[in-house]
Amino acid sequence: MGTIAPTKVQIYTYYPQNFWKFEYEKVAYTRFMDSALKEELFESVLLDVPGLVEHLFPDSLFPIPFSSLENAVLETHWDSRQKVWKVYGAVKPSIFVTSAKPGVAETDLATFFNTISETLIEVSNSTEKSFKLSIDRRWVSNSSKSMLWGHQVKRKPDICLANKDKAATWHSTLVTTELKLKASDANDAFNQLANSACTIFSTQDDRRFHIGLSICDTSVRVYVFDRAGVIGSSHFHLSEDASLLIRLIAGLTLTDVGALGFDPSIKRNDDGSRTVSVAGVDYRILKTLFISDSIRGRGTVCWKASSGGSEYVIKNSWTDVSRLKTEADIMRMADGIEGIAQLIAEEIVHDNSLDNTNVKDYKRMDWYDKLEVRVHRRLVTTPVAQPVEYFKSKKELLSVIIDGIEAHARLLEKHILHRDISMANIMIHRPSQGSSNDTNTSSAEVQKPSTSVVASKRSVVSAKGILIDLDYALITNDESGKETQREADATGHRTGTLPFMAIDILMNATEGEHQAHHDIESFFYVLLWIMLQYAGPSGIERQDLDIKSVDTFKGWIHGRDIALIGATKWAIMSTVLPQIFEATVTKFVTLYFKDLVPCIEELRQLIFVRRNQGFNPTHEAVIAILRKHMLMLPDDDKWSRENDPAGYGPVGGKRKLETFQEEEEEAEEDPLEASPSAGRNKRAKTAPSRLIPTRRSVRI
């Protein structure tokens, strides 16, 4: 086993016409895996890694010597003469899978694992009196009535290890397991585990990695999903490798949850609240604002947090080490720029005095150089703001977008190009009178966290638009004004919103050179997408039509060939005939936004039609159009969801969804597990950057 070299999925040049006929040697992508997830994990799967189970769960993690654990299990549950497990017969899941009664195989396997787990806990307690489980856990099969997953997930894992004190949900799941009839079904099991891992990362905001198991006939594999991709173990036999199975179950049962992938730097208090420390200051987490819906990449999580009587945003992410300047470096350069979020503090998250990277524990392994390296960082920023779709009127929406474009121009004056304009990165800040956390205040002037709490009554003033997320911003010129050499792209897949990508970038028309006018084009898409998706203010999504099902927009979200997506988009956007654009795009704008169709058409003519004449749009020209139409709008739209056919009113045939108020009430009841950006279908916005054959500047 020690001589077997791990197999990494080979890197292939991408050819659209035969890509979907291609099967990897180790992972055949099938119908079981979400299409966006396939693209995300492209070139990032390392399989047949020897010694992975021993590496995950070394002897030092167990409360008593592993030999004592192993002997206790073998003496109780192992038939040494037959060489089989007593409680699981010959350990042939196929016997149960083919049973006429559904769920038998899953139930029996969960019972088998629980039986061994109970023995491990019992011998640990009797040998080491001080031993105490950090979380009492149990194995649950999908046939159990206690496995409650909610309406948003169509499929449950076959078996999961979950918190014993809570109902089995994605929030309480620790480990997922897939059970298959044949050893040849390992690919399907992997794909289902990848879907489960994505759901875990999208649900649990305190994850460093996730462990998934596949049991195909008698063949067991262990997979570790983290922000660099997937590492899979060599397969082993349920009975013939009994010692390895005991180590695996002991590791999953007895160790601290940090060994199962949870972040030990997030402290849970006795009252159920959570605290994180950044640069020596403790912050109380108030609410989860955003969770990235991906496995591979930055894995960004944003929390609303408080310290010293003030509120902040904490950004938790895994950044690529190849970046010459970190987001914090660029935020310091942008310090004091109006309309840009300001940096309060930063740190690299440490684990046992070491930098917390996804591969720090693997450095002594001979396959270390095959892994992508990401560093765990936290930033504390101000102000706390709302997503752009929570505007209160159309006039406010245009004002916020104008603020964002002006902030983008101010960044350029400091030689900083944002490169990641999307709905997720334009926010609405509603400052209060007397508030020190304003968007044109430098970080040196912002009130720092302290131990005193000062309560003051503040009246709300007008909303302001701000830009966030400078993680992929680019320094265009040095201090002398000389153009800097563009650094190589960070490795790995980056998730985001494909509809907002500039056409030139999609088509690689500028050889990957991201320019200012590409970001201006993205501002256009943000406004257009809001007009298509939202029935009114305050984040109310339309209910009369799933816009992503319309052929025009489906091609902007899903596709095997990004260049083809760009070409299709260009054909629609660049037409000189407004009638064509109206028939394919603006006729789908919701009723609430119909009076902004002339604004969108005027912007389209400026940004796309005039491009054929060699003209690139400027900040000033776009702002002038937006301001002209903004001044024609009333301060109060007098919109009512009850009377809007695209909203929540009494119109037949509309989809039944929770209201915005209901989601807010649920979030108030459990702020630590509230889902971010309620109502967004985030997986639909994940885009396939890894399908592009060159490592150019694609920001999705």
C-alpha cells in the first residue's frame, strides 16, 4: 500500500465537441453530479492516496491507545474463525440492497457503525475517566424518520453521522456516506458525495473540510473535500482490512469535531452564541450574511459581528498563495476612498501556532506538490450593509448603482481595478447620523472595537452604494505611474455570477486583459438582472416566471463553452435594432421596472452598439444616463406586492414561496443558522471557469 502513488485527474486541453464524451480514468462524471460542480472540480481530484485514513486519524488523536480500541472491538464484534463481522454477517451490502424492502441496507449499515461506535465509547470511558465527547453523535440512515432534510434538497445521503442531540439535517450532519451495490458504482457514489459536500459547505459556515465515505459492495473509500478540491483514499475491504475500518470509525466517533473538518477557532459559548478573534479582538457573531455555495475556491463566509458596541462584517475565506498582494493589502491602498468598504483588522487564522492552510498537515507526504495551496484569512471591515436588491425604490436603486460606479472610478484613480463587479459586491449602506462607520472615513478614523458599549439614538439618512470584495482587484500602475506587469491568475476555480461577466472576457477577446470598461459593462448587467429577477423593492423576487428557464438567459448561466456564451450574448446586446433586444430581453422585465426599459436601452446603445465604432464606455457617460432617468422617477414608487402580478399578489398559477417577512422572522429565531441572501438560487449562478483552456483573467 505504501508504494502506490496517488492518481491525480490528468489535465486535458479542452475541446467543446468531445468534452462530454470524455471520462476520467478515476472519476466518470455522471447524471448524479450537478453540472456546475463538475466544472468546479475539474483538474482538482487526487485519488488513491495511500495512508489517508491513518493521516486523518493518527494514534495521537485517540483518548486511549489505538491498540486498546482495536482489541475491544475485535473481541466483541469480530468472528476470528469466519473472518467476518458478527453484527453484519459477511458484510455484503448487496444482500441488503437487493432486498424487496427498501432501506434495509442503509439501516443495517447505520446499526453496524453505531454498534462499533458504542463499544469504542464504552472502552474509552472505562479506561480514561476524563474522556468526554465534544459532541455525542450517531449514524442515521435515510429511511429513518429522524432524518429531516427540508424541501430545498431533493436527495438525502444514504447514511450520515449527525449530532445525536439534534434532528438530522444538513446543519447537524458531520459525515455523509453512500452505499452502492457493486464496486464498479464507485464513480456514482463519488458524485453523490460531491453534491453532499457542496450542500454541507453551503449550509455550515464553520467548515474547514468535509469527510465523505463510499461503500460499494465491500470496498470502502474515504474522501476529503476542501477548498482546493478532493483527496480520496485507496480503497480497502470492510472485513479483510478490519483494523483500518476500526480506525476510521474510531476517528469519526471519538475525536474532537475539529478532526471532522470544523473550524476550532470559532468558539461556541454557553449561551449558544459564537465568538471569533481577529488580531487579538473578540467579535460576537450576530448573523451569517453570506456563504459561498461551492467546494473549491475561496469558500467565502461573511458574518455580521459586534465588538465594543459597534457592528462589523467579518470575511472568512481561503485565499490563493500565488497572489502578490492580498485583499487586505489592496484595502489599505484604498483606505479612505468614498464608497469602498474599509479594513479594520486582518489575520491569517492559525491552528496550533501554524498557518491554517488546506495542506499544512500534508507537507511530509510525497504527494504534497500535487495540491493547490490556500491560506485561511479573516478580514474585519466596515460598514455593515445590505445586498443591492434590498433597495426601497427604483430611484434609490439607480442612486446606489451610480455610487458604485463613482467608487469604481475613485479606485482607478488609485490604480486599483476591481474586476469583480456583480450583484454580490454592490451593497446598500444606510448610514445613521452620528455614525463613525461611514464609507468615506479612513480606517484610522473609524471607531475601533473596545470594551465599552455606547448606545445612542440615531435617525436614518439616505442610502449610499458601496463596493466590497477586492480579493481579485488588480494594481494597474506603481507609485510612479508606470504600468505594472499583470500577475498570473490565482489557481483554482472561482465561483460567482456568470451573467455579469463582460463579453470580451467570456470570449477571451482581449487575451485575458481585464480593463475598466469591462467592469462598467458588468454594472449594466447588474441593473438588467435586477429588472428581470425582482418584482419590487426589498428583495422581492418575481413569482410569475423563472427567468433562468428562458432560453435567452439560460445561455448566460449554463454552458459548456464560455466563448460560445459570450458570442451568443454579443449577438443580442450589439444589435442596432431595439426591437430585437426588446423581443429577446426587455419584454421579460417585470412590470415594476417597465419604466426603466428606456434607460437600459440607452445604456445598451452606449456600451455595445457604439463599441462597433471603436468606442469604450466611460464612467461619466454611464452615470449621465443613469442620473437622467433617476431624476424622472418618484421618491416613492407606491408599489404593493398584493397588486403586482409578478409579486406575491392573488394571481393564479404562481409558485408558492415564503415571504420576505417570514424569512426574516425565521432568521431572528435562529440568527446563527439563517441562510444568507434568502431567495437566491446560488447554484444556478455558479459558472465553469475551469473549462477555459488558458489561465486568463476570468472573474466569475
